[in-house]
Amino acid sequence: MWARREKTIWVQGEDAAARYMKRNGCVVIARNLRLGMGEIDLLCREKKTGTIIVVEVKARLHAEDTRIQIDPTASITQAKKTKLRTLARAIKKQTEYRDSPIRIDVVSVIFTPKKRRPKQIKRYQSAVTET
């Protein structure tokens, strides 16, 4: 008999982020897309504009003490931003995305201690820019 394994907080965060992106006018093209230089959590296309969106998902459990609550996006280092830019450029080189605008968004997902439903989901559009 198979034992049901609980999903990790990261997988739950990606699930919640994918649902959020769909509810907000996007099509999820790929999840955990592995390229030679790294992985894209979610690759989406905005239905209205056709923009390709590289989505970095950051998921955390809500701290019991709200004075020490840290937004998950705070863990995006300069090195991570560089990697996301590199991944976005690699996607842009692919024939099917060559003529589409592209941007990098970050979706922050904070779960309650019971981890069943997100307490908060925030999307930071164009969180990482080409600089």
C-alpha cells in the first residue's frame, strides 16, 4: 500500500503560485523548467499581452511572532537575480518566445503553520529587471 507523502512547503508554494497566476490572466507553460544554467520555477504567458513571465516562487511558513516576520522575497540575493536574468535571456533566445516581451516576476507565498492554505500571496511584477 502506498503511503501518502505530504508535499514540501516549496512544492505547496509552487502549486499556490501557479493557481494564483492562472486566476490573474496567465497560462502556465512549464513548471520546474530545467535549463543548463538553472531552473525556472514557473514559466507563464500573460493572456492579454502575450508577455512571457519567468516566475521565481518564494514560500515560507508564517512566523508565530509577527515582529520577526520576514518577507520571502528578502532571500533573493544579487547572485539569484543574475541567474534569473540569465535564465530569462535563455528563454528569449528560444524560437517560440523570440518575438514576445519577457519579464521576471516574484511570487511570495506565506503559509499558516498548518500549511493547508496560503495566508498571503503577493506578486511582484518586474521584480528583477535587466540592469
